[in-house]
Amino acid sequence: MKITSSEFVISNTDYTKCPDPDKPEYAFIGRSNVGKSSLINMLTEKNKLAKTSGKPGKTQLINHFLINKTWFLVDLPGYGWAQVSKEMKEQWNRMTKNYLAQRENLYNVFVLIDSRIPPQKIDIEFLNWLGEHKVPFSIVFTKADKPNNSKIQSNVASFKAELSKSWEELPPTFITSSAQKVGRKELLEYVGQINESI
Ligand code: GDP
């Protein structure tokens, strides 16, 4: 799929106020600093579409972008900030989990995982929550600037092994680097295939 247009639509804290669910939607989420904004900007080839590296404490929003006038790309607030209040964590839970569990046109959640570090409990728990709520997801390993690097490969393998403990079948996985533009074609093709099947 070629991206010919990407435009910001609206930011929300409440899924009921998101745009009408009349187009297929794909959401991106991950631990803070996982490289989500960089990935969205790499995919859309717009340097400033998603804002990079927000600070903890800043308003957390569900951001909708319209791509090729046909599908929504959604930038969800990251989880796992080291120093946020209990209130902020609860707000994230309410807002994001309501959105994920209720949004009827959500075809896939891309969960971003940092390929430079070993498996993290918070990521596994989040994926298990998605599974329990029957939210379809795929895994996007980020920051794989050198995809063949042995550390990256062993982190990816450990993550999959960790997931296999609770899942019989593994979801689709993608290896990406926004810095090196790795994985762009594969991710966009995947979205294109789902869009065509609808
Ligand atoms: P977000 O908080 O998940 O939106 O993460 P950002 O996109 O703001 O990225 C967090 C940090 O990781 C920034 O310092 C980025 O420059 C860096 N980063 C993001 N993607 C890559 C990548 O593909 N390779 C490398 N080496 N660094 C990256």
C-alpha cells in the first residue's frame, strides 16, 4: 500500500467521542519510549505527524489520523511511565482499555516491543489482557536498526518463547527500525490486506 495522504482528525480522552466508526481502524501502542511516534512518522513519511517523546504527566490522548481517506491510524497513549501518579495510571487504564475493548471498527492493535531489551513483564501482561478481551493484535519489534544483530534476534526469540507460555498460536510479528526504515513495506502490506478483506 502506498500512503498518499495522512491527516490529523481529532484527539480524545473518551472513546465514545472518537470519529464515527465507519472506516477500518488500526491502533499503535506500547511502553513509553518504545519508539511509537517515530514508527508512525516513518510509516506515514511525515516527520511530525505523531509527536515524539512526550513527558510523563502530560495529557494522555487517543489521537486519530485519517490515512488515504480510507482508514484510521490511532496513536494511543503509552504505558509504563516510571514516575506517574496512581491517578494517571487509573486514567490510562480507564481510557485506553475502554477504547480497546469497545471500539467496534478496530481491526488490529499493533503492540510495539523494544527489540533491544529482554522481555518485560508489563508487555506480556498487556498482551494477555488483549487476548482475554478478544482484541486482535500483532507485535511490532522496534529499534532493530541492525535486524540481524544477535542481541536483537535473541531478544525477539525470548519474547516469542515467553508468549508461547500462554498462547498456543503466536500473532503476526514484524521487525522494524524507524531509523533505518526497516519493516515499513511489510506493515503497510498487512494493513492493506486486512482492508481488502473487509
Ligand atoms: P514514543 O515515546 O514511544 O513515541 O517513542 P519515540 O518515537 O519518541 O522514541 C523514543 C526514543 O527512541 C527517541 O529517542 C527516538 O529517537 C528513539 N528511537 C525511536 N525509534 C528508533 C529506531 O528505530 N532506532 C533507534 N536507534 N532509536 C529509535
